[in-house]
Amino acid sequence: MRTLLFVCSANTCRSAMAEALGRAMITEAKLGKRLQARSAGTAALDGLALADLAQAALAKSFGKAPAHRSR
């Protein structure tokens, strides 16, 4: 399985949102057995939740924000 890795600095907003969108696209394209989306931060503190604005934006697109912790 291949991994599509999205990276930003803190992994609580940009890369985490990109991961959620990537997962949705992978599911829609039925590529889940061949490709996975992940995210990480270059200066992230482990275990932080999504930023409030990121949660709100993802909730608009997906009905609720996906569970996420920074790494």
C-alpha cells in the first residue's frame, strides 16, 4: 500500500485538513486498498486536536470533523 503524506508545521490545521480531503477522495475513487492518506507536522506537538476553525470547515464538508491528533 502506498501512502500519500501531507506535511505542514503543526499538523493541527492545513495538513490535517488535506488528509481528510485526501481520504475522502481515495474512498470516492475506491482506491482504499492501494492508497492511504496521512498527515504530519515538522514541528508538531504530539496529540493536539484539530484547530477550531479547521474542525468547523471540515464539519461543513463532512457533517463532522474526523478524529485527529497531531504527530
